[in-house]
Amino acid sequence: MSLTKVLLLASAAGLGGAAIGYVFRWLLTLSQKGSIELTVKQTLLEAKTKAQEVSEAAEQEANRIVQEANEKEREKSAQLKKTEDRLIHKDELLDKRQTDIDREAEEMKKKIEELKVLKEKIDATQAQKARELERVAKLSAEDAKQELLRQVEQDSEEDLVVRMRKLEQFGAEKLEQKAKDILSTVIQRLSTSTVPDVMSTTVDIPSDDLKGKIIGKEGRNIRAFEKASGVEVIIDDTPGSIVLSSFDPVRRQIARVALENLIADGRIQPAKIEEMVEKAKEEISKIIKDKGEQAAYEAGVFNLDPRILIILGRLHFRTSYGQNVLQHSIEMAHLAGMLAEELGGDVGIARAGALLHDIGKAVDHEIAGTHVEIGRRILEKFGAHENIIKAMQSHHEEYPYETLESVIVKVADSISGSRPGARRDSIENYLKRLKDLEDIANSFPGIEKTYAIQAGREIRVFVRPENVTDLEARRIAREIALRIEQELKYPGEIKITVIRETRIVDFAR
């Protein structure tokens, strides 16, 4: 076989195979197309069935919701009908009640009118009876009353005499006790050897004519001075002098300076008095500052806060058991320094602790607590060295001895206080009682100022007029008296005077 035939036969075989493949593929495609159309028809049929089922279910659900809504509407309509019926019934009841009230009001008016008429008849009858009785008895109503009282007085005269005798016998013991109290008071006020030196200051005046000017019209000036300064002014027949009395030495010094300035100025009136007292306070404040600085320099204690020195200077006007506290503190500083040198302690700390050990006494009447605790707080507040605080806090054994200097301060305090003639216990107790009097009065609300005067026999209390009425002032006086009776021991009696003053100030320009 030739090559050409072979190629032709190969070509024919290739064409035959391709034709057979094409026919087979066409048959396969035709078969798949029929299957797809069948699937699409089945899907459409299922979808149509499903849609019909969903539509029927939705229609059923819609019918159910409509039925429920209709049922709720019927229930609501029934409830509203019931509420409407109830309101109508209530309105009917209210109308009926209003009718009954109107009827009762009319009946009440009629009864009131009847009572008025009846009262007029009764009054007329009583007046007629009274006139008839006066005509028969030949006495007026007032005369009959006086006659009855006279008869009762005669009948009771004997009983009254017997009662008076019993009261006199019952009060005999009280009268005797009262006499003893008076004698005790006299004896106490007669102790002039020590008390005046501590409790009073004498101010010299150029002429006795000034006494009347100081007193003022109806005592106006002297009352203004006592209120502003807080001291008692004693003006007697002693020529050329006026006595200022107060247990508080600072108040007394302020009063002395103010009074001397008033005498020098010559214009003595309430407004000028208040001005001079304020100036005197400023002057005394400067003295306090100078005394504090001088004490620190004398004791050899330096680098203290200036505020500490000001508080220290107040001790110049404070006494303890008749001993000047500032001088006592300076003396202690020297003793503590010498002891520290001998024992090998810190001389500077010992001196400072001794000088400041009683600094709390300068303000103990203003701040609650012991003077040791107050002093600790003052020194801590103003930045004093910790060792100085430790040295001063143990001198009354309120705190343990933490350093050698604390023991030295305690020993120095004992030496200074126990030397002969250093202290007078009676004066200290007396001053404490006066301070207790003021503290009791100041504990009540509405108190402006409180002063113990007349050697503790009287206490004057100034109240704020905007906070305390006249009736409350009487109550405060009584309560203060009861507190003093319960808490203090004293001979005789103490007079409590509560003063309520209203002052209106205006200016003409």
C-alpha cells in the first residue's frame, strides 16, 4: 500500500471518529437539556405549592389576629361601659349628698338664729334678776363682791396668822444659813492683802470732777466702758483714783490704757469709749509681741517662729498660783540650761522646751484641752523642732519621758514652782472659779460676752438681741443659775445679770 493511500485511509478514519464524537456529544446534550427542563418544571411546581401553603397560613394568621383584636375591642367597650355606669352612679350620689348638705346647712342656720334669740332672752332675764337682787339687797354687784371678800378675809384671818407662824418657824433654819452665808461673803471680800494686788488696777485722775463725766448721764458711759472692756469700774469716795477690777489681767490692762487715753482726750462718750478700747487692744498687742521677743532673747532661745513669740508674750499677763507664768518660764529656761550642761544634754533644746512648756496657758480659755495638749498643737502647727516638743510635753507626766531634756524640763519646773514664796494656791483657785463662771455662761447659745465681776459675786451676760428674746433671756438667767449651783462650790450667792441691748446706727451725710 502506498503512502498516499495510507494517508487517505488515516484521514477518513479521523473524519469518521470526529463525526461519531459529534453525534455522541449532541445526543448527550439533548439528554441533559431534557433533564434540566424537567427539573425546572418540578421546582416551579414545588414553589407554587409552597407559595400557596404560605398564603393560606398568612391568611389564617391574619384572621386570628383580627378575631383577637375584635375580642379585645369588645372587652374594652364593656369595661368602658362599666366605668361610665360607675361614674354616673357616683355623680348621682354626689348630687344627693350635696342636696343633703344644703338641707343641713339651712337647718343649722335656723338653729343658730333660734340660739341667738334664746341667748338674748337669757341675758335679758339675768339682767332683770340682777336688778331685782340689787333692789332687794340694796347693794350693787361691786359692793356685794367687796362685802363677800371682807367676810372671807375675816373668817380666814386666824388661819392666816397660824400659817404665817408656821412659815416663820420653818424658815428659821434657812434664815440662820443665810446669815452664815452673808458672814462668809464678808470674810472673803475682806481678804484685801492678796486679792487687790492681783485682781485690780488703780488709775489716777487729775480731778474728782472727772468721776461724774466717766459715769455719764444715768450711768451711760460707765456701762458702755464695762461692756466694751469687760472689767468692773469701781468709783468710790477715794480721791484722785478709779479702780478697775477683773480677774483677766489682759482685759484689765486694756481697760487701764483705754481709760487713761479717754481722760487725756477729755471726750468721754460711748462711741469714743469703743474707739479707745480698740486702740488700747492694738497697743496691748504690741506689748505682747515685745514681751515674747524679749523673753526669748533673755532665755537664749532663738530661731522661733514669730507667731510662737506672740503667743508666748501673752503669758506676761497670766499668773499660775500667784506666779507670773512668763517669768516662771524664763526662770525655768535658765535652770534647764544649767542642768543640761551638768548632765551632758542639749542645752538649746532644754532651754527652748522649758521656755515653751506652758505656752498652752496663753490660750487655754479659748481652746478646749489641757495646756500641755494645746501647747503641743501650737508648736506642731508653727513648725517647732520635734525634740523641743518632746522636751515640753512631759512636764506634767501626760506623756512618757522620751529624752533627757524632757526629764530636765520636769525637774526645772519642780524647782521653780516649789521655791519659797513662788506660788499662792488660794489665788489660783479663786481665779479658776471666776473662769469657770464665765465658761458656764458662755456654754449657752446666743451669748455674745460674759464677764465675772464683783469678786465673783456677780456675772454679767450680754446676749445677741437678734437671737435671744426677752423671755429667752429670763430662761437663760435661770438656767445659768442652776448650772452654777450644780457644778461650782462657793460661799454666799452669785448674782446673774442678763443684758439684752439693741443698738441702731445710722449716719447723716
